[in-house]
Amino acid sequence: MKSPIALLLFFLPTLLLAADANSVDKSAMNPAVNPCVDFYQYACGNWMASHPLPADRARFARFTELSERTEKVLLDLLQTAAAEKPGRGPNDQKIGDFFASCMDTGAIDQAAATSVRPELERIRAMGTPADLVSEVSRLHRLGVGALFAFGPRADGKDSNRTIASVVQGGLSLPDRDYYLKTDPKSVETRQRFVQHMQKLFQLAGDANDRAVAEAGLVLGVETELAKGSVDRVALRVPEKNYHILTKAELTALAPDFGWAVYFRDAGAPEFETLSVGQPEYVKQLGATLGSQALDAWKAYLAYHWLREAAPLLSDPWEKENFDFWGRYLGGAKEQRPRANRCLDAVDQELGDLLGQKYVESAFGPEAKTRIEQLVAALEAALEKDIGTLPWMTEATRAQAVAKLHAITRNVGYPRKWRDYGAVTVARNDYFGNAMRASTAAYDRAMEKIGKPTDKTEWNNMTPPTVNAFYSPATNSINFPAGILQWPFFDPNRDMAVNFGAIGAVIGHEMTHGFDDSGRKFDGDGNLRDWWTAADAAEFEKRAACFANEYSGFTAVDDVKLNGRLTLGENTADNGGTRIALMALEATLNGQNDRVGGFTPEQRLFLGFAQAFCENRTPEQARLRALTDPHSPGQYRINGTVQNMPEFQKAFSCQASQPMVSPAACRVW
């Protein structure tokens, strides 16, 4: 059998010697900038200048550019499926009628006044703590995230079995710090949040005085819950979020919540033990249940119900929902067009049905084969890298290689499509369609508890998604069909640019299996310490270098990045790019042809950078600095290349220049 490198060499003559048009995107570059001073501006400056933020976007990136092209394909598919004609298949009926129901604003306007009322009346009729428990279970089945999240998860230390899990949740604002910080911006955000809640309550028919009182009660409840919420950095530490408890032990943490009633009403199967991710949060939940009056809980559940419903209702509801979440917090000036929002709804609720149509029309076997070959080449490069790391001992090295070889590669789409047979879709009932889809998804989740883990299932993304992910529980790298297109990948493009764009993404996802969180899982997806103490200490020392470096970068105004929150992604960017370069050089086998005036190494770095060009609003930059584990595009590029002697050699940078770190960080 040919090696991965040999397979790629088969395609090299046509791909490496491509015309300039199939290589670096020169139109995106600002050649007036010295690449050794600001490589991001050099690679992306003209793209950023020529792509000002559209009014309906808080962030516009190359990812977005590709997403918009994909959306056009998907909209064509949905509009065709929505046309009522003889012989329309059941899959087309479901996605087509769901889309049509979302587009039917007349029917939505007519139903808006009555859609939310029955559940709202049920909430306000609660008279006892037992009613509260039953209502929480009802709302969870409808997709409303109140109090906590309950569902299935692979057992962290026995990933082949799926167990019940309770994790913290129930906050509306994006992070607990929004409730607890006292700086002027945080105070302003809470004030705007209260005003937003008041408006939703008024839309539901409440008088102004009542709406004001209810909004204040909701903020009080959520502030108490925030006090017990674990911060995002701690959530990235797997062993700190793995606690197997009995039902009795869970009840002892929050005795005022009727857990037995909740599990019964939620439709959960029988189980003896469960995973409780954050016991301290459950304890705080128990304390809050005891300290807050029933009226406060009524207001809290009513708001969460109205918030979930608002995007499904008439224009005043949608507008208020957007004004706070999209405009104020996100920085967008306008909502996206209705058709695009409806497309997102279909993708969210019936993603695998839409994904099947997309794969049939836009993802052929040739693209899948080429990507699989790239993945094989990247894996070979990472194995070589692991084999030559000077800080890793042989005992840990052998385990790392074994885990690498155990990684499952999923390209394009999941191996088994999800069944939506339980979802009834009516052409004139958008609200009902969304609720039925949410309930069906919840029921599917409940059925998994107590059964063997299906490691082939994709839970994070659908096939048209322009993204990729690594799953520690399944030790798999997953590349949806959506991202396997230009500017990330083009089978007819210069191979050096492909390695820099999709190759760096592939390497990025592979190294997630060995980042500060992923490294704590073994090749079977189990939480197990397979590192020697010395190697673990060496890893942590090198990871701390990245955490400190990125914490010095400014996101916006006085807001710095959180280097610990972004550590896994930053390590993956740095490691993935180096692995991509190693794979390219192995493929070149000494060839060094210039294309468009650039060496293969320069083209790789430019391909990497140009995949992450972006513009974002200040509001979006602030929001993501607090919540997003990814650094902004500027630092994903400059933060990576300043740590790479290979980059400095490729562009002849001098030691005194900004893209040359005086104390370069490196793990992989």
C-alpha cells in the first residue's frame, strides 16, 4: 500500500505548479506592510478593507464568506423542497414545510398571541415547590435551559457507556461574570438586560409595574445562581468536572428540589448513579431554592420561556430579541434576512435531513478522497513530531503515538444519519414545529442513557457547517463537508496553500487530542492519566508560556484575552500549523518552486493566515474575549507565527522585529 506521502506526490505536479490564480490570494494582501512586523495585516489587510461589516453581521470572516456561499446552495435546496408538488418525498416534506412555516409571517403573526399563553399560564399557576419541579422538566423537554442541563453523556472514565448527567446552566447572560463584575460596562449590561426582560413581559401582556417587578426578580435569581457557577477556565479541566454521585448524594446537595419527581417527569430511564459536573453549583441551586420566594421562580421560568419563544413569534418579539442579544451584546445593526434565519432554524432542528441533501449536491467522492489523503499526511507528520520532541520521555511518547493511531477520522458527514421519524412538521405551524422538534430531540437524548455510547454520532455540527471539531470522548477528528471548500480547500489549487489552510485546520484538530484538556483522555476516550509526572510537568511549563503570551494581547479597549480560556485553541493553532508545514515539506521532497513569487513555505503561511481574515464589531470583540475559547483572527495568526522560527526563516525576519518572539513558545 502506498504511504500517505506517496499518495500526495501523485497529485503534486498539477497542484504544486498551479497557476497564480490557484495559489495565494494576492487581492487579500497589503504588500505595503512588512510581513515581519504584522503578518496578519500583510496577508489580510486588503481583504479587511474591502469587506466592511455588513449591517446584519457583528463579525465577518473567511468562515462567514464560505458560509454565505454554502447558504445559497442550501436555500436553493430548501426552496425546491418547499414547493408542494406530487411525489415529494418525506424528507423533502419535512425540511420544505419547516422552512415554509418559518417564512409564513402571516400565520406566525396570527398565532403569536396564543402560542406562548398556555405554558405561561401554567408557570404562573404554580402553587407549590413540587409544581416548580414538574414545570422545569416540562420546559427542558421543550428546549428551555432553566436551572441546569440534564441529559446523556459518555462516562468520562468508561466512554463506551452513556450515563445521565447534570451540569450547571440556567443563566441568561453569556457568562457568570456578567452578573458578578462591578465595572461600569457590566453594570450597564445588567441594566439593559433588565430593560429587555421588561419589554418581553410587556409583550406577553403584563402591565408596566408588574413587568418591572418580574425583571428585577429574574436578575436576583440569576445573580444567586451565578455565584455558584464555575468559571469557564475551570470548566476546561476535565477532572474537576467529573463526579459520579448516587441520586441520594445529588439530593443532599439540593434537598429542596424534588429530583425523583424531576427524573420521572423528564422521561429519564432508571439509573443508580449519574455524573454531576459541578456539585458546587447544585449546592448553590439548593440554597437559592430555599432563599427565593415562589413568585421569583415564576418570573424566572416565565422569562426563560418567553426568551426561547421570542424568535419564533411575530415581528415585535423578534425585534426585541434581536435588539438586546444581536444589537446591544453582539454589535450587529440589522437582523439577517428572513430566509437565512429560517435556513438556520431548519439546520438546527432537522440538520441531518438538510445535511443529506447538501452532501448529495455539493460533496463528491473525489473531495472526500483528497481530504482523507491530507489527513493521513498530517497524521504522519504529527507522529514524526511526537517522535522527536526533546522534552518527552519514551514511556509517554509510546502512549501518545498509540493515541494518535487510535484517532477516528470522520470526513464530510457522520457515518449514520439521525432519524427524524418522530417529528411531525406542519406547513402553517412554525412555533409548533420548533417545539415538536425540540421535544423529539430531547426524547432521543433520554433514550441514550444507560446504553452503549454511539461513537459515530455527531452532536456538535451538521454536514454543511463551516467548522471542524475534535471529540475527546470518541477520540475523533471531524471535518464537515461545509469547511472542505475554498478558501480552506480546493482540489485544483496549489498544494502549499491547501496545506496552510485546511492542512493547518486538520493539524489543529489532531493536536486538540494533546492539548491541556484533551491530553487527559486516552485513545479510547477515557479520562486517564497516561503521562509520567515529569512529562506532565514539562507540558504544563510549555503550556503556561502560551497562556501568559496570549493574556498580554488586547481584544478591545481595556479588555485583554484570557490566555487560560484560549489555551487549548492557541496550542492547537501553533501545533497544527507546524504539523502542516512538516507534512508539506515531506510532500515536497526537496522541491522549492516559486509560485506567484512565493516559496512553498511562504505560500503555506499565507494560506494559513488568509483562512482567518476577519472584521468584528467592538461589542463582538468584548463578548468573545469573555466567552470564546478562540483568539481573534489577528492573534491566531500573529500569535502563531511569532513563535515559529520556520516562519522567520521563510520571510527572512530579524530578531528585533515584532513577528519574532524573544521567548518563543512551543509544545508540539
